[in-house]
Amino acid sequence: MSPLVLSVVLSLVSAVAYAGAAIVQERVAAAASGPTYAPLRNPVWWGAVLLNGLGATLHVVALAYGPLSVVQPLGALTIVFALPMAALFVRRPAGRRAWHGALMATAGLAGLLSVTDGGEGRTPDGGERWLLAGATFAAVAALFVLARLVGRSALRGVALAAAAGVAFGVASVFTKAVAEEWSPDAPLAEWGSALVLSALAITGLLLSQASYRGAGLAAPLATVTVVNPVVAATVGLTLFGEGFRYGAAGTVAALVCGAVAAGGLVELTLDRLTRPGGDGPSASDGDAAGPEVGEGVDVGAVPGTRPHLEMEVRSRAVAGRS
């Protein structure tokens, strides 16, 4: 097997592993009644963590055997694999609009990565790295606050997924920096960057887990899949001195592909918002309103004349009554 074919196979298996991890995370989020961000006592969730680790390892190995222009676009297939896998294994089929949005996001991302120059660039110095780390955590915090302010589950999930994508994307940047600067003669010289890398990876994992709570599978997964490499490529362009292939034509193509990917994310979000029950109270939405323990229900006649029987049900707190 040639190195190129091996890199393609490893990339495809990596995408399948990432897709499987996303499905497991969404199922854990849908069934969770406890902590939203870190269900540490759930062994199924740890299975998702292992699948994410497997996907990341295979992706790194694939980059060792094949060019970045081949491996990175294949990683965009995660969302395409996830939809049929969810339909097959957990009986969660996707509608036509979700498929359309997923294919748009994948095609746009693949096109964007195909014109990104993966050549050698400079490595940012320590000051630039700390500035990048501070800006990243500020952006993640802003998206987290936005998610807390948004009342609709689908939009909240997309905001959390975007925050996870930012964390994962910049973690990739720090991974590249640490890999290029690490030396066996000074194994602890990059401890600061390694610490930031670990913090970003853990933050991204927890935020991605929370993004599936009440938002379904497709929209959060597509958001992470697109935002992650876009952020990494943007940092590469600004700090690493990288660029697009084909000069001005490549830049225009990148902008068009980015618009296509963004349109796909909008389609996926609208699919979730307009689906019956897609953003209302459900078993998977921890914020669904309903009678809680300690509340009673009043049942009374609806005023006026109706041709059929109706009831008005309203929740009321019970204080000292049974």
C-alpha cells in the first residue's frame, strides 16, 4: 500500500471515529439528567472520549504519510458519516434539509482546505502565543455567555459548538508549535504551550459535549467540524505566515467556499429550529419547562361556550397543601 493510499484510509477511519464519538456524545447528552458538561460517572461518555482520541491519533498519523491538502479535506467527511451512522445505530434519521446543509458545509470546508497552503511557515514566538491564548479564551468565554443568554436550544447548541471549534482549532495551532519547537535536549522547554494546549483540548471536549444538549446531532457537529479548521487556517495565515494557493484566485475561491460552508451551517440550524419539536421541551433538553416536584396542577373549565370539552391546565406552587 502506497503512503498516499494509507493516508487516505487512515483519514477515512479517523472521520468515522470522530462521527461515532459525536453520536455517543449526543446520546449521552439526550439521556443526561445530571451535569451537562462533564458526565464523568457515565462510562459511555468515556467511550466517546476514547473515540475522539482514536480519531485524533489517526489524523496525526495520516498527516505523517500524506499531504495536508489531502488529509484535511477528508476530515470534513465526519458530518457526512455521522448522519447515516446515527440513522443506522440509534434510529435518528436526518431530513432532506439536514442532508443538504451537511453536504454544503462539507463541500465548502473541503474546498477551503484544498486551497490552503500547507507549506512551511514561521513559528510564532512566546509573546504571540500568549496573546493568542488570551484572545482564544476570551472568544470562548464570549461564545459561552452568548449561549447562556440564548433561549432556544438549537441556537444555544450552535454557540457552544462554535466555542468548542475555536478551542479545538487553536489547540491544533499549539500542537503544531510544540511539535516544531520540542527538542529532546530540552523536553520541558515548551511546558507553557503544552499546558495551554491541554486546557484548550479539555475545554473543547466539555463544550462539545454540552452543545448536543437539546440541539440534536447534525448542527453542533457540523459547526465544530467547520469552525475548527477555519480557525486553525486563519491563525496560520496571520501568525504562521501561510497563505492560499493560486494567489488572488485562491483567495477568492477560499471566500466562496467559506460562504458555502456557512450556508450549510445555517441550513442545519434552521432544520433544527423548524422541525416539529426541534426546539421545544423534550427529554433531551435540560431547560424544558414543566411541573417540578413540589408543584401542583390546577384543572379548571375554559371560559365560554365550546362545541367540545376543553380543559385549562396551569402549574401552581403548593405551599403546605397536599
